[in-house]
Amino acid sequence: MRVLQACAEIFPLLKTGGLADVAGALPPALRAQGADVRVLLPGFAPILGGLEGAVEVARLSPPAAMAATGARLLYGRLPACNVDAYVIDAPGYYHRAGGPYADAGHHPYADNHLRFALLGWTAAALAQGLDPYWAPAVVHAHDWHAALAPAYLRAAAEAAGRPVARSVYTVHNLAYQGLFDARHFAELGLPDHFFAMHGVEFHGHLNFMKAGLYYADRISTVSPTYAREIQGTEQGCGLDGLLRDRAHELSGILNGVDESVWNPATDTLLASHYDAARLEFKAECKSTLQRELGLEPAADKPIFCVVSRLTEQKGLHLVLQAVPTLIAQGAQFALLGSGDAGLEAAFRAAAEANPAAVAVKLGYDEAFAHRLIAGSDVILVPSRFEPCGLTQLYGLHYGTLPLVRRVGGLADTVADTRLETLDTDATGFVFDEFSAAGLLQAADRALALYRRSADWLQVQRRAMAQPCGWDVAASRYLALYRQIA
């Protein structure tokens, strides 16, 4: 089956969050199960720089408002991602000094509606024969950036009087919807009747994500619990009614871990390799991390770590409140992340006040993320909401026990450690109340377990034994494609 994955970023070439990890890992996993998969990406500089053997497939002629001078579609190989890719080469849209979505001042680009409408339009054009040698049977669009692809496919089907290709739309985070002024709808080249309540209109605005949710043949999101949560008003972000209407066409498919990248037994970024049978070598990763960060070199002090965007959604203000208590109870704390300026400043101040016990690295460093997770004992993910989460999966795989809030994919992947679960399914620590007190109650249990080394080792080994590869997710996506193709 020919499948086109349309997305805005891909690991390891361009990453702002978990979407890139999924985009990089899912296509090879699908290919391993027999699918003929290609990826469509915007021509951001890192992506074009990683494209080998590029040939021009076509000059692009989208609706006039989104036309970019000399825009063309390239096809080649992304060796770093192990995938064949189409790349939209439109320098006027994608070669900018800031990030992929916003400028250096974190202001979204004023023409984002055109930059990413072109992504969706091109995906639909490929389904209609833009490449005369390959056309997908299924277009799988990811997040709001590619969400217009199902709308363009529906418009093409209406014009042709028959389906062009089937579509799947995956929500990675419902909170980021691609919301624009209604006047921009006229620039997209979609039929006028698409701007309606049953279409892309959302409270008088243009909503890219709603287009994907409304027009796709099937919808998926990245965990079963999140699929249920987004059908309610609290986490539905205004789209819960539409999601309830399509509940029978909505699937929750857990993300996986790319074990070619995240595997403590083979990870070249670590000071020492280890697995569940050789956890004594994880201690070497911890001591190396303590030296690197200037923390007190103490094997008996558990390190609680965070690898995250610093936002309210991620519960990082709860962590900030909890750190003094953790340190007073004999723990250490290390953070890698960036985001909210106030949180950045507060964490930096905490590290400056207690450098032997608290270390903070602002920004994002993929190699350091591996070292931090491998060298820590507990990874904190206390999110207000969390569609799936990947860092807790990395923690499980690396024997770094996750401490998470019972929400979204965190609830689906981490089993709480209590006396009654210690010998059955415990893999981490779970709390319910979104508060520093709730987090600290779970941390107390983590600290108590850490002092019982045999019990800690038992839970570590069970955590590392959890199946978390992409093969299960890939098989479920393939089943979804076959239902509609």
C-alpha cells in the first residue's frame, strides 16, 4: 500500500517537539511491515540540507494567493531519517532566520496560513498525479500544519465525482489548532461552502485543525486516554462536539520509541551501555552526569530530572514548587528545557542558589537529553494534559522511573507503584491532583522505594521490559489504512 505522510518536521533534521520523533520513526516502522511510504515536508533549510539525490518532480501551481516564486517539488532520500521524501522547495516561505513557525522574537509568521496550506495542497496534488510515477492510496496528515490535506482531497473528490485518495488525520496536540482570521479563507482555493460550521469555520475564524477533523476519512490521536479526554469539554478545546460526532471514526494509537535512537544498550551518546540485566552500568552514567553538571558526586542521592518545554501545560511550576522539598529530603534535580521566560529565570535562580543539588540547562540539546535521562533515577512529567508524552517512554526504556500525572498517554503507559502493585505491574509513580502537593506525595513514594534497593531494581527491570517499540503502532496504523483504502 502506498502511503504519504505529510508533516512539518522530522527527527533528526528538524525538531521542535514530539511530532518530529513520530515523523522520523513511523515511516520506517510502516515500511518494515510492507507499506510503500514516502514523506512530504516543507523545504526548511535543515531538511533540504539532508536531502540526497534530489530530482525535480514538478513546478508547483497552487491557488494564486499561496503561490511562491519558483516553488517546486523535489524528491530524494533523507538518509538521516531512513526515508524517501518529497520536499517543497519554496525559499520565500521556508528560508527564514527564525524557527519553522515563528520568528526570533517568537512571533508567528503572518503568512503561516499560506506556508502550511501549501503543504496540505501539495499532499492532495500528489494524490492526483503530481508525480506521474507514484501516487498514494492514503494520505496521513499530522497536526495542524498538514490539516488542510483532507480538505483539499475532499474538494478534489467533489470536483471529480469520485474519491481521489483516502485520508487519516492525526492530532498530536489539540491545543495548537492553526487558527487564522476568516479573511484568509479566500486565499486557500477551497470551495466557498467549506467555510461553514460543517467545515473549516470555527467561531468566525479559519481553523486548520478543524478541517482535518471534519474532512479526514479517519481520525487518530496519540493515546487511547487522550482520545477519550478530547471528547469532553475540559480538554476538547472547543472541538469536543465534532469529536463526539466522529467518535466511531476516532482511534487512540500510542506512540512508540525509536529503538535505533533510544536504547541504553547501544546508545553511543552514553558514558556506559546497560540493559535490564546489567543495571550496575547505569550507575556509571549517573556519576558521569553528576560530574558534568557539577552536582555532589553521591550515589545515594536520587536524581529527579525534567526534559521538557517550560510551559504551564507541562506542570513545570509544580516542579519548581516541589524542588526545595525534594532537595531537603536528600534528592538532586536536573532540568533541560526552554520556554516561558519566567520559568526559565526561576529554574536558573534555583540552580544558582544550590549548585551542588540543582542543575539547569536552558535550550535543547539532543545528546544531553540522552545523558540526562540515562544518568537520572526519576523523570518528572506532571502535565496538566498530555496527548501521549515521549519522555516517560524514554524513562521506562532507560530504567529511569517516570513520575507522572494520571492524564492522557501518561495514564496509558505508567503503572503506579504501591505495596499492592509492587509484585505485579508497577513501573513508576502516578498522582492525580494537579498540584505540588500531589506531585510530592508521589515523590515521597519514589524516595521510599529508592531506599529499598531490591524493590527499586525490581520495578526498574519491569519498566525496561515494557513493550514500547513502533511495531505495535505501525500495525495499528496499517489496519486503519486498510479499512479505508
